[in-house]
Amino acid sequence: MAPEKSHPIISSVTPLSTILGVVLLLSVLSGCSTYIASKQDDILVQIDVWSAENEFGKAFETLDYVKTTHPQYNDLQTRRKSLLTEATEFEQKVQTLVAKLIQDKQWADALDTIDDARKKYPQGKLIEKTEQQLLAKQTETLAEIDQRIMIERSQWMIKTRPIYQTKLNTDPRNTELKNHVDSLNSESETLAQKLTLLSQQAIESKHFKTARIRIVQAIELKPNKERNKILASLKSREKVTHKKKQQAKKRTHKKKQNSILIDIEKSFRAGELLKAKQLIAHLDEKEKNNPELIQLEQELDRSINYKIQHYFSDANRLYTEGDFQQAIAIWEQVLQYDPENELARKNIQRAEKVIEKLSTLREKQQN
């Protein structure tokens, strides 16, 4: 008599000595066979094995089959809770991995990952959702690629079709060539219709620059009244938009100029003459003709001239007293207010020569 065959799942995880007396019950669940052992530890051990292999579908099917009268029922219900946590973690890892594969454009790996996950855990709602997201993204990407192909084909057609037409004009009796040109003309009309639709969609999405590019391509392929009307409408809108932008730019510029005028006034009243003078340089010529600014600038110039006179007086005194470095520092301040002041520049050069001679004299005395 042939020896009895052991069940493949039990025999793969349980030593032969531990399965003596085990009674196997075959249950058909969802079209697949699931074997459940009645021995105290066998189901729990098998659940752990399936969990380690991420075979959560088999594990949950088995748990669903166990009756309340089963001696392991309470332990298995406790195990179900931890198994749910493990299954959730598995689903989250699958979702993260699929997202990364999509990002890296590894579509084959992403699809294989989802297929494998569905086999291991067909009940997983998150896996189902991830699959739907993957397929939706794939469909979206394919549509974008098809659109790119169509646009590139249109560009090719715009450049190439006239050449074929010229060739046909040169060889009008070439039937094969005529049929090819007719085919190109027919395809051009189809492409023009698609480009027109893309232009209209872009207008609805307020992507007017894209809309204009697409309708121009459509017209280059096959002009008609509808397409010319769309282009005219876009051009009209561009003019209005450009005018609004220019007006907004002028308002912004005017606001900035007014802000500078206010800062000039504040700086002058605060005695910050150099800052006020520097700010005036940032004004437009039109603003510089402002009568109030002209008056303020005249007052500023008088104040600066008065300050420069005091600077010269102090610098000359320091120079006479032999404090040449301090005298140079003051004449340099004069140049900040009046960069073209030649007298201050010459005085600095003269003081620097004196300092150089004194330094040479000291070196000789030390030697």
C-alpha cells in the first residue's frame, strides 16, 4: 500500500515527526484550495510563514474559514490583529515603491510590482487604489506622449508637405507620388483639427501662449475661417493684455518714483545730504523737472556747498598743523559730495607726497 502524501504547506514548514495524527481539512475558497490543520500550532505557524512571504491573501482566507469551535480560534483572532497591521505596512510599502518607480519612469517594474502585490494580497484596498492611480497616471502619460508625437508630426508635415507638392508639380504624371501627396493633405487636415482642439482647450485653461502656438500650427497646415478667427481673437486679447501690463508697469514705476521723492525730502530734512544727492540720481528726467524737486535740489546744493566750505576750512587747518592723514580723510569726504572737485583731489595728492617725504626722512634718520 502506497504511503499517504503529506500536504505541501504543512510538510514545508513542519517536521515529519510533528504532523503525525494531523487531520487535514480541504476547503475551496474563492476558487483556490486552502489547507487547514487541526493540530494546535500548525495554523499559527503557517500564518507566520505566509506573513513572512507577504502572502496575506492566503492568511486571511484561512482565518476567515476557521470556526469558533476550533481550539485555536481565540489565538488566531489575536493573530489577525497583528496580521492586519503587517498587511497595512505591506500595502504602504507597495504604494511608496510604485510611486518611486513611476517617478523614475520604470513603468514595467511598477506594473509588475502591482501584479505581484495583488496576487499576494487581493483583498488590499490600498493596493487596489494604488493600481487605479498607476493606471490613471499611465493613461495620462500615454496621452501626453501621443500629443507630443502628433505635434512633432505636425511640425514635420508643415516643413515637408510643400516639398512633396513641389515635387508633384514637377512630375504631375507620377500617380504614386500624387496618391502620397493626397494622403499627406488628408493627414494635414486631421492634424489641423487636433491642433485646433488643443488650442481651444488651452484657451479654456487660460494658457493663451500655448493656444496661439497651436492655432498657428493648425493654420500653417490647413488655414480656414474658424482658425483664422481664433488667431485674430488671441491677437486682440494679447494687445489688451499688453496694454494692461504696460499700464500696471507705469503705475508701479510712478509709485517707486514718488517713494524716492519722499525719501529725498526726508533725507534732506534729516541732514543726510549725501544720501539725498544719491537718491536724486535714481529719478527719471521727467521727475527731475518737477518744480518742487528743482527747488529742493537747489537748497540741497547750497547746503552741500556750505558743508564743503567747512570741510576745506577744517582740512586746511589740519594740514597746517601737520595732521596730514586727517586732512586727507576730510578732503575725501569732499569728493563724496563733489567727485569732480579738483582742488580737493590736488590737496590729497600734495598731502600724500608730504607724508611720503616724511616717511623717507624718518627711515634715513633711523639708519
